[in-house]
Amino acid sequence: MARHKLTEAGIKRLDKAGIYSDGDGLFLRVRKGGSAQWFFIYKRGGKRTEIGLGGYGQGTAPVPLSLARTKAEDIRAKLARGIDPREERKPVRVITFKHCMDELLASKADGWKNDKHRAQWHMTLEDYAKPLHDMAVDGIAIGDVKACLMPHWQERPVTADRLRARVQAVIDYGIAHGWRTGHNPARWTGLLDKVMPPRRKLVRGHHAALAYRDAPKVAKALKQSTGVAARAVEFLMLTAARSGEARFATFDEIDFAARTWTVPAERMKAEKEHVVPLTSRAMEVLEAMRQRSTGSLVFAGSVDDRPISDTAMTKTLRLASPDKTATLHGLRSTFRDWCGDETNFPRDVAEAALAHTLSDKTEAAYRRGTAFDKRRKLMDVWGDYLRG
């Protein structure tokens, strides 16, 4: 088929609406009013396809005759190689880490052990893995995973380990669906174990504990703060509870008349329901949170359907504390040390207050029969101590 039928001078003289061929699939469509657009037509499998190539002599990117011919030649070359020009024009779909994360969490929706387990997965990936969210899953390198883990590596080793495992699960999901080729950069053995720094040894095993002599000062500083995180940390101190037990507490677990908090079995480490006697200050905290609440959670974060984060609580604790290494879980050790050093309450009562499981069956049976009233007295004395 003949080519190059048109000329620039000839195009400028066109004053009649219609379609004019430059040859071999390239056409110029002239509309009433004088506007003109280039397009290319080809047939494959009996199907006619038209591809626009831009306007002639108009708009912010006018296409002259010479450029239209160059674009047409590119299309012809692709057709000769068996490439569909339309597919070439489509933007490449980028599968991000967040896309894989959302699909993985959705696929696990019916398989969580309990609500706490589900919430932990969501919080870890949505908050702590956020630096990876917008990255293409096929482009994540070991350095990216390392940078994501480092803010938690020394201070929150358990959190860091869980984060690494869950990031690995998300990337494995992408590999399984063909969205990534090659190894998983979040794998520990043979990869991250070669580049992550050794963890420094923490006080009292895994959790640095606040000295109990500093506890009243910290409680006073927390009381003077108005934030939700401060109320949550103060409640944690007053109840000697674990962080997850308090963060996910709901108002229907609180008996305001009996001054008790019943933590359901699925949120307890020993998977047994635990009834916590509440001090007068703990009740004041709960009442204050009830008045400002818009949902079921006692300590809701910035988004009402999610609990306050461990990170926010830890930051608040350290702002209030003279010991900047203190941890939330270490507050339980603070309480236990105070019980042993400063009171005459029996060991089994202190252990019961911490919801520890005892291996001694006789001691455990004794606790079940008498511990609650004694725990109430113990927690009241602890509350008085925190008030100074």
C-alpha cells in the first residue's frame, strides 16, 4: 500500500470534513470547524482496531505529519513482531506490598484463633510495616526489610520477631501468586540473620522494669496528662495487667457496681477468665474514658474501632518515667518487686494478681478459694502506694 500521500502544505489547505489517508493504516480525521486528529487502523483476526495518535496542530502537544508517521511506523513494527500495540499502551500493573497484605489478611479472615490474634496481625502489618506498603512486592530488597525492623529491633524484640514473620508471610503470598520472583528478603535463616545487628541484653530478661520507688512519680505524671495513652498506661499500672489485656478492654467487661474487670479467656495468656479487682483510681480512669468514648473500646486510638497502640503507650510511659528504658510489660515486674519488698501479702496472692499459673496444685487450689478478697486488699494498698 502506498505511503506518504499527505503533505504539510496539503493538510493546511484541507477545508472539508472527512478522513484522509497517508497510506498503510495512517489516517487524518478532519472535523467540522477545522480540528484534526491522527489515528491508525489495523485488523487482526477479522477485528478492526483504531488507535488515536494525537491532534494535528492543536492542544498542548500537537502532532505534526512527521511525528504521526513515526508513531505509525512504531505500530507497524510491533504488529510485525506479533505484539498487540494496545497492550503496549496500557500501564504496567504494579502489585504493592499493601495489595498482597490486604489479600492475605482477607484470606485469613475466617481462620483466626481469636479476635486478639486477628487484631495483632492487622496492627503489626498496618502500622509497623507501613514503610513497605507502597513498594512493589517484586522490588522489596533485604535492606528495605531491615529498615522496617530496626525501629523495634532492640527495644521490642518480640514485636520485631513477629513483624518479620508476618512480613515474610505477605511476601510469600506475593511469590505464590507469581507477583514476585526470587527469594523472600524477610526470611531469617541465611538472609536477615547475616545483616541484622545482635540485640543488646535487656534488664530482667526481655522487659526492662521501672524501679518501684519511681512508680508514684510516674503515676503522678500520667495523671496530669490528658491523653488516652496516659490513661491506658495508668490503668495498666493500677491493675498489673498485660498490655494486650488492657488495650483491648471493652466497657462490657467492666462491672462498675462491683468494681471489677473480667478479662475473657481468649485474651489471657493462660486462656482462663481472670477477674481483676479495681481500685478507686482505676474506677476514676474508667469513668473518664466512658464519658469521652464513642465506641465499645475503653482505650480507643485515633481510629475508634482500633485500640491505642503499644507504641503510643510505651512513648507515654517513657515521657513520664525517669527510666527511659522502662517497658509496659516491665510494670508487672515493678508491681511484683513492690509486693515482695514492701508488703507482707503472701506470695500466692501476688502471683494471683498477675494471673500467673502455679505448678503447685495445693497452692493453686488455695488461691481459687481465697485469693479474690485478698487481691482486692493488695490492689487497694498498691493504689494507695501509687498515690504517694
